[in-house]
Amino acid sequence: MPGPIDYSKLRILPDYDTVEWWAGTKQRKYLVRQCNACGHKWFPPIFPACARCTSMDIGWFETAGRGVLHSYVVVVQPIVGAFIGAVPYVVAIIELDDCKEADGSVTRVAGVMLNDEAEVAIGLPCAVEYEETSDAKIVMPRWRVSGTAANTWKFAE
């Protein structure tokens, strides 16, 4: 398991577009933006309008917080002080299971894994977990491998 992340060294300031997302993580809910006009879902929640239909009638979709590991990178050199004790750690892109659209596109999110490099592979199922921080207003989502799968793929050295 990666070492601890020192969240006290990160300045997380929820803004107009993200305050509800941070409130959701505090309640152990993983939210993505959703267009109320066409149903399109996206992440990160920083765009004030739907990229598909340009509607500004947007809300939130509560995902189940499960998906499939689409890609990953292993960070061995921290560039942010909060991650010095965590290296090496895995940053993954997760395709959310319940955010598939009619055209076949999926919503992908990025997150820091709770697993070591040896435990991750492209194609494995993952689930979100929530980590308390020193700031009671901020709860950080992290991802963990939650099962096995056939036809997975790992980066080779």
C-alpha cells in the first residue's frame, strides 16, 4: 500500500462549481455532472454548460462509485510536497460502470489508488473509498481494486 498523503499540505478550496461535489464526498457520495436536458455526464465538474448540447441546466448524478481501471501511471518522483511519503503510488483513470451513454461513450475519472503497482492492471474492477483529512470539510475519494477480471494488462518494465 502506498504511504500516506499529507493532505494538510494541499490547499483545497471548493468553489462555485465544486462545492456540491466536495459536500458529496463528505457524505460518501461520488458525483459527476449531468445535463438535465440531454443526460450527458462528465467529470471534472468545472464546466458550467453541457459540452454535448450547450444547455446550462445542469445537475449532479450520484454514481455507485464502481468502475473498471482504464489506464494508470506509477508516480515515483513527487512534485507536490503532500505526496512525498506516498511514493511510489498509482494514479488511475477509472471508467464508471453506471455512466455509459447511448453512443457508447463513458465517463472517466482520475484518482489515486490505495493499491500498490503490483496489484493493479488495466481491466480490473475498482471501487471508491473515502479518506478523512485533517480538514473536517474535506473527505478525499481514493480508489481500490475490488475484484478480478480476465484479459487484464499490466505495464512491463
